[in-house]
Amino acid sequence: MFIGLGIVVLAFVLWAAGSSLNIFAAKIPSWGSWSFLFEGGDVVKNGATTHAAGLAQRWPNILALFALFAVVFGVAARFLRLKVPAFLGGFVALFVLSFAVNVFSTSKFANSYNLEAPLVALVVGLLLGNIFNLEGFFGGSLRTELYVKVGIVLLGATLPFTTIISAGPVAFLQATFIAVSTFLVIYFAATRLFGLDKRFAATLGAGGSICGVSAGIAVGSAVKTRKEHVSAVISIVVVWAIISIFLLTGLGKALGLADGVAGAWVGTSEFADAAGITAAASFGDQGIAAFTLMKVVGRDIFIGVWCLILAFVAITYWDRQDRVAEAKAAGKDISKLPKQKLDVAQIWHRFPKFVIGFFVASIFLTIVIATAGASASAGITSDLITPVKELRTWAFTFTFLSIGLTTRFKQLSSLGWKPIAAFSIGAVVNIILGFVLSAVLLPGFWANIPVA
């Protein structure tokens, strides 16, 4: 949260001083030849000719971008109690790999096949991560949650708060209906069809209906499920999230869905923020905006509430069932069993703090735009919002590479088929319901989501 908001404030200060965050923006040009990539050249767009700088002219900005990210993420590594020198050494490798991905994705060859940076980064990461074990080489720098949450805070600075206010209630209702339905399907499939432990089933349901890995970890802790159950949920969520990236992106393109509609479907049916951003990025800024409204506004902000509800159920019902069974087995009087209390503070402890940063960034930039007036809107877009988008793209590229480099498909073989089957049933129901709500019942609403 602090990293994302710090970058937004830096962007504002530079803009107010007559400069721009563009000094940290790499802005790799779209290229069709090596000479154009390195030297740049004239580009005709909308009848106007402009000069696109090549890498030879942009290398100071690329180094400045690396320095900015190295400083802020290095400080984060210190607070995460990682070995900072090892982290920074690994981050150099991650940045170089991200640079290569962004260079490739801006080529005319990649554009002709819609090989956008998010999917390229994910595929490259998956190939390298499953052929070689590279986590040690990157020195703890593959921090998926860190990068994606910084990216989402930066995303808030490009999504007007007025849009959140107008679309938020719809996103909340749609997300709540889907989340409750998916959770119940996974929970009852896991407990009734496959006989899995109730706490394990609740953790599976949370991972598939609320916020992927984060919800799985938070709810697993709240209901006190076994550590290996949380690990199983994480593995299943990651694999299904990756499957959904290609499935939802492919179906959205094949069905010709409007960008906003496709983004809402992704936000409704993807399990993880990072994977969802990967898929939504294929549908442009409007797709990302709709996804964010559905996933962040509609689902992520209620992790704490879900933890409280499920912790209440676990403490007052499941735990008592276990204690009663143990007391009966030991021949004890069950009427004398002590009552357990629920800690309401779990709402705050489990609340995803980056969501606060997302809202603050959105409100802040909306106020800046409103007070600056219409005459300054073009300058705000080019010198404030556009460079923030550039840095957001890099943060998400770090995210996608980290997902791929840390995903091991062979780990699923040790989980058994029952939890995978229960989760898969819920995932299919989720995707179908998400399509019906986004593309059948509310297509006009999602197709017209405004963006900055």
C-alpha cells in the first residue's frame, strides 16, 4: 500500500513541479526491425508524424526505472526480513527478464498474434519454472503478492472514483451472489460428495470464491485447518487460476465480448488477483477497470468479513462438535465444557490493506483532475496518469513472471483427486454463473464502464 501510494504521490509532486514521472517510464517503442528498436524513428498516427525514441535514447529512463523499483522493493524486502543483497541480486535478473518480455511484446510479430506482455510473461515463467528450479537463483525476489498489490494500488490512480461509486453496488451484488454460490457448491461437494474435513472444505471454498491464495491462507488460519490443507488449496488455486487465464481470455475473444463485459467476467470468475489481471489485460483498459471493480471492490475487500463469519462457525459449531466428541469418548460431562469467544479484531487483521491504497489513490487522482480543470486534463493524462500506467504494467509483469517461476504442476499429484474434484466443480459453476451475469444479464452496464 505504501509503495503504491508513494509512487502516486511522487507522480503528483513531479507533475506539480512542471516535470513528470516519465523520467522513470521506459516506453519501449513498437518495433518491426532491430534498427528501429534501438535507434527509433518517425511514426505516423492519426495523420500526425511523431518521433519515437529507441532504446539508445531511452536507456537513462530504463536505468532510472530499475533504480526506483530496486529502492522501493529493497526497502520492502528489509521489512519482510529477507536477505536484501540476495533479494536485489534476484531482482536484477527479474527486471532483465521483464525487460526482455516487454521488448518482445512490443514487436510487430507479437502484436500480429496478440502476444501481449502478461501472457508472454506467464508462459515464459511457466516454461522456465517447470523445466528448471530457479527460485533459489532469484534470491527471494519472486514475491507475487507484493508486486500484484502494488500494481493494484497504482491501478486505483487510473480508475476514477466516480466510476467506483457508480459501478460499485452492481459489482458488490454480482460478486456476492457468485461468491456465496461458489463457496456453497465447493463446501458441500467437498463434505457431502467426497467426505473431506469441514475446515479443509471451507478453506477450499474460500480460495475458489473470494480471493484465491490470500483468502485460502486467511480463512485457513481463521478456522484453524491443517497446514498441509492450506498448501493444497494454494496449489489448486494457482493451477486453476492459470487454466482460467487461457480459458477466459480465449472464450472472451472467441465470443466477441466487449472489453468491459469480458473484464467483468474475468473479475467474477478468476480466483487470484494476479491471474485475473493477466487475463483482463488482454481486453484493454476497460477490461482492467471492469475486472478491478468486480475483484477488488466486489470480492477482495470482504476477506476479513468472510474470515469472521467462518471463524464464528468454526468456534461455535465445529470446535464444539469436536470437543463434545472428545468428551464423550473420555466419559466426561459435556455440560461443563467452557465456551469459546470470537475475536472481532480478525476483521481488521484479515482485511487486505492494499484495498485501502487502491481507494485512496483513486480518490486522490479524482480530486486532482477535478481541481485542475478541463484545460489541464491533457497534461494530467500524459504526464501523470500515463506514466503511472507504465509503472503499473511493469509491476504486473514482475507478478506474471513470479507466478510462472514458482508454479510446479507436479505438486498436484500428491494432493489426491477429491479436493481437486470439489474445487473444479465449484470453478465450473463459477465460470458459468459469471458469464450469465456479465454477458447475458448485465452486458450493457459492463460494456460502458468509463476509464481514465
